[in-house]
Amino acid sequence: MKHPAYQLRPNKAIDRLTLIDALRRLAKLADLSEYTYYGLGGPYLEDFRLLYEFYPEIKMISIEKDEETFKQQKFHAPCGTLKLKRAQFKSFLSHYEAKDRKSIFWLDYTGLEYGQFEDFMMLLGKVAANSVIKITLQAEPREHLRKAKEFREKFGALMPNASADPPRTRFGFAYLVQQMVQIASQSALPSAMPAMYLPLSSFYYSDGTGMFTLTGVVCFRSEVNKVRDAFESWEFANLDWEKPRRIDVPMLSTKERLHLQHCLPRQKAGKVLRRALGYLIDRDLRSSEFKLAQYATFHRHFPYFMKAIP
């Protein structure tokens, strides 16, 4: 199976690092050594590598259905404690039992299918309290505008307005996907149940195609305020299903980033950073300042990519 080089895409890399950030705050609620992380890691297992680097006490299990990708995972495994399982995720999920053990799941999908929401809903009903579920879904309106009727028929049960066409903008479509995730979570954990799914953060970005990602925690309704207290000061917190935040960082050289470092951190930094560089980095003034403002927001989560000569 062919895979894009996810490990080299800065927007995706930032998405990974914000999860690492969220787990730092999760540690206020429970000991991270009590958690097991389950992911669909792809051939390079980048999320597992990061998790081992920052939180080696978290147990890790990767689930992969493709035989050749599974072989690549064996080659790229970042540590000896990672367990690699070759299985269909639906099959794995049907046999998964929490048994009061806390979990962190990243449902890192590359498409948008109704069955993925079914996986999410099933998982919500299985995990232990204070477990984290992150779901990533395709959010590319071009893929669905030509087949609006088919989209409504497929996802109508999850849409806030089942008769409406999907939005034409990437932001609008990402927000629709978030609303669908919200409806799915409330269907799986209705108000009569003791537990609920509380969102922690949500983003949309381009990763070759439009993507939406949301991280949330399953918690008892009686403990919602405790969870909110752990995350309310986080700069990326979205605890009330507000609209997702955009990730759209520019491509900057290492020399440019080092030059801008003395200007950071700073609010409303686009104009300041553009003046510090002295030139435009995108097609015009407005887009250049927007991209630099994005860099200011995410610069601590922006990885360095370097060329090495063997």
C-alpha cells in the first residue's frame, strides 16, 4: 500500500504535537502510566515515536490491516515496548474491552465514511472514564459537492440539517464534520447516561486534502468541571463545540525561523513578523501576514525538517 510522507507534512506534524500537549494536561486527571494508546500508525509510526519520546510510561498498541505496511512498521518500530497487531480495526474494536483500564485512541482516518462514525460511536460506549478519543476525518468539500444528494443520503442521520447541501468552503465543511461528530457522540452517550464526550480541541488543515481532527475525553457528567479545569487554560482548548481552529503554517527555512524567533511569542504577529523578514512569503500582503500569524500561533509545535548527507 502506498502512503504519503505524513512525517514530512508540517500541518499534520502540528496536529500530532497538539495531542502531545493535550496529554500533558490529561496528567492532571490521572497517572499516564495507567493509559494504553491505540493508533492506526501507518508505515512510519510517527505518533508512536513522539509518544515514546514524551511519555514512555504509556503503553502502546498499533493496529494495521495491510500486510506490507505491517512489515514496514516492524522495521520502523521506535521501541521494544510497542505492540504491533495485524488486524482490521473493526474486528479489533469488536473484541476490545476496557475492563476499567484507561485508553487513548486516535482514529486517524484518511477518508469520510459512515462506518467511521459507527466505529467512533461503538468506542464511546466501551472506553473507561477519562479515556481520550481523537478522530481525524477527511473534510474536502470538492469530494462531495458533485454528489450532494448521495452525501445527504449517506450522512443525513448525523447532519444538523439533513436536507441541506454540504458547504462549499473548506472551513464550512470542516465545521459540518465537527457537528456530525458531536451528533454521533450525543447519540452514543445521550444525556440520560452517566458519561459524556467532552471536546478538548478541534482543527482543520490541508494534508494533501482537507482534513478535520477533534480530540475529546469521555468523562462522568458529575466530573465535567474537573476536566474543564484541567484544560481551560490551554491555548488550543475548545470545550464547547465551538468552530474548529485552522492550521495553515508557511514553509520557512531554518534561517528564517531563527531570524523570527526574537519576535515571539506575540499576539497578532503577522504584520510584525512580515516586517521583520522584509519581504512577502506568500502571494500577497494579506496572505503573507496570515501565514506568519499562523506560524506565531503554532511555532512551538512546528518541527524542523533537515537534510542529512550520509
